[in-house]
Amino acid sequence: MSQFPLHRPTWAEISLSALIENYRTLKRQLTGNAQLIAVVKANAYGHGAVECARALAEAGADWFGVALVEEAVELRQAGIKRPVFCLGGFWRTQGELILAHELTPALFRMDLAEELNARATEAGRIVNFHLKVDTGMGRLGVPFSNLIEFARALKQFDHLKLDGVMTHFADADGIETDYTESQIRRFEESVVMLRELGFQPTWRQAANSAGLHAFPNSHGNLARAGAAMYGLTRDVLSPRLTAPPLHPVMALKSRIVMLKTVPAGTSLGYGCSFTTKRESRIATLPVGYADGFRRTLSNKGRVIVRGQFAPIVGRVSMDLTMVDVTDVSGVQLGDEATLLGKQDNLKIVAEDLAEQIGTISYEIVTGISARVPRQYIPA
């Protein structure tokens, strides 16, 4: 418990060396001289945006990607100087922040173009943006059918520069390829149409982690690495191809703070949802759903203690979780429990937890809450 003497003994370990190795592995997959955006949105998928960005910048990352302008400002305030791309665009009130922090936003609404151009005109600046085209995702982006009309209207803004074109794939991680190939064709047609209208975009970005892996023809000259960069693969990349050698970056750990022996027939936890069938050794861990360790793991998840799996018994509560360590030889108060990660020859990865509770690995790692301290293992 000496690692965090001022905190309860629950923490997340972030391997910066694994993060950097994953980034480099993914970049090596790119065709030609394409650059790679390291996506650190949502607090770097729960891993810590500032710390991860600093490590990646030191390792030579080309760009950083965020969802929100607020996330981009956090990076700038932390000293990140590499280009930062805002995938989700910006709100009408954030034009000045785009200029002040030299951010590159996605653009897909005419009113936002008007706002950004007005702020750029006031500042006497030219602002670069990437036009987001909806080729089939259906969320954000200029509909492909409206692209020409929208692009022509952009010509009125003399303080904006269409420096890139982007799209987002809906099914690049699937087994079938037809839908993604149709999106790629629309994207390529979009670039041609924009050039015919006189635009000269520097950047062409379509591939996310799944596209980078499964569709080399989508790489353009700028791709995005998100979940795969953090070592998530099974529900991120297409199963029709072998995943590259990527390593989980996050581990979640706690320690036993209560250890007791109870007789057969003892009910455990809220709702008395578990009753022991034998005399049992029960350990309590100071971690719960307020930390992002999901309540839906109650009575079906497991942790690793002393190199052995120990099942969760009773309901995961807000701050505490019980596990059955009856079969764990030599278990003691203070023993480390691995809830996510590797211990000895056993491991629990985010995809395992996701499968157990019917979600995806993204939700597992992004859900580890801010009250869990992150311990960064240097590269």
C-alpha cells in the first residue's frame, strides 16, 4: 500500500511504454507517408489525456485528436504544441478559443463557418479547418448529397481555409466490407468534387483504428488511432484480419482491506443476492461502481489474487466489492487484487469485462472514474 500512502489502496496503472509502442505499431501500418492523429479524447479513453499526450509528443506524435474544444485547451495549457484536431467541431461561442489556441476544427455547419470567419476576420487571421463529409455514418457531417452546394457557400468566407477533408466510418470493424468500401468511394468522390470547385485540401483523413487496420485504401495522408492505441482490439478491429501486436495500456488494481471466514449459508451484500454454499474465505476490496467497476459484474465477474482467479460474490456496491478467496492459497490482508490487467500468468482485459456485461471495451476504460488515481509507468 506504499504506492499511494495518502489514498485508499485502489489505483490504475498506465504503461506509457505500451502506449508509445502501440502508437508506433499503428503508424507502421500506414501506407505511403501518411501521418497519424493520436486521439486523446475522453481523457485519453480514461488513461489521462495530459500525461498520455506528453509521452506521445516526446515520442514524436504527428497530431493529437480530441472531441471537444475544452479538451484541446487542456492540452495547450499543459504545453502540447503539436497540431490538435477537434473531431466534434466547436460551439458557436468557441470561435475565439479556436484562434487563441491555434486549433484545427472539423466543420460541417454553415452557421459555424460564419461564426469562425467572423472571429478570424476580427483577428486578421486565416483559420484552417477540415470539412467533415457524412458518407454514411449519419451523425455529424455535411451530407454527401449536399456537398457541392455547401462547398460553394464556403467560398464567401475569405478568412477560412479548407485545409482538409474527413469522414467517419460506421462499420470498418465488421466482417463485411461493402458498406465501408462505399464510404471510401464517396469520400474519394468528395475530394475530387472539392478540388474541381477550386479547393486544395492538404489533408485527407478517413481511417479510424478499424479503417487503419482493415482498409489500407482509406489511409489517405492522415489517419486516426483511438481505441487501438490503448491496446483495445477484439471489439475495435475487424475479426476478419489478424490484429497487430498491441498491448493493453491500463491496469486496475486494489488491495484486500477486510478478510473473514464465514459459514455456509451466509448471505453477502445488498439484496442478499449471494449465499455461501460452504465455509468461505471472503475478501473485501475498496473499489466499486463509483470508481467505474461496473455493478453489472455482480456475482459473475472475477479478479486475480496471488495468481489465481477469485469470483465476485454479492453485489458490487458504490465503494466496495467482495470476492471469494477460499481457494486462493496463502491469501492475506493487504494482498493485491488485479481487476483489469495481468498478474503472473493470468490476465483480465477490457474486452473480457465488456463481454460479461454486454458492452464494449471503450466503455470499460473510459468509465474508470476520476477518483481512481492514475499511476504512470514511464516509457
